[in-house]
Amino acid sequence: MEEDTGPKFTTSFLKKEVPKSDQAKELLNWCYVLAKYNEGTSGNLSFRTENGCIITGTGTDLGKATIYDLVEVTGFNEEKKEIQAKGIKEPSSEAFLHLKIYQKIGKINAVFHGHTLDIPNVPVTDKEYPYGTLELADSVADLAEKTNFLIAKNHGFFSLGRTMDDAGKQIINKIN
């Protein structure tokens, strides 16, 4: 596995400003809740927007996240490995993955990812891929068409929901 950290894409900022959304406070609340559930302070959470998704920025400490840690990702170019975004921070290294799920599964409006691996009886992707890669995004999005809770092999869980409450409560139920 790769040792470096951070995004494996370039970001083209359409605007260098904090994204505006009435749902941002709800996402931040889930950041704090999941950090308290011993899910660590790393991971990434997002919700669907009209233009793409709002996601936590790369390296965000979920337990201390603020509105300034949120980025709206409005598109991506797989060939160029480039994300289009609005925000003041680089989007999470899993931004491609979140967008792939939203594109593939229209009923999903929230994607929460954490690094806990020890969750029994959960579907796991067939192969391990480095974080932030298109291969990881494709493998998770493919399995997500069959289940709303899964583990990316040796990487962590993904909880998908119609709402942020659905995605968050699903995590709490699985780890308790």
C-alpha cells in the first residue's frame, strides 16, 4: 500500500469560499457524533447537493470540524484526475469515491466513511486498492449498488443513506 497522504488528484477551485448549505450544520453534527463513538477523528462524510456534494476536507479532524473544513465538489475529470470544487480547503482524498456513489445510486444522499475494520457480517470489496484512487472508487461504488453498508478491503467502512441520519444511525447500530 502507498504511504503518502492526501489527495491523488488536483483541485480546480471555482470559488475560494466556504460552501453555503442549510445542511452543513447537520453534517458537522454527525462529524462530532462519530468522533465520540471511537470511530477516530479521521474519515470523510458527505451529502448530495444540487451541484455534486459537500464533503469534509482532506485531513479534517472530525471531532473538531468547522464550516471551514467543508468543500463542495461540483465535478471531476477522471482522465485528468482533477476535481472541481468550491471551498478554502482541499476536498477529501475520497472525493472521487463519494461522487461515483452519488452518480451510480440516485437514492443515496449521504456517504459516511470511517476506518474501523472490525465489523462482522458486512460485505467486503474483493480487492484492496490504495485510498484516493479510481480503482477504490469503482470497487466501492460497484458493491454499494448491492448494500448500504460495506467495508473496502483493509481500508474502512462506508455507510450510505437516503439521509445523513440514515447513514449515521446505521454506523452506530453496526458498531454497538
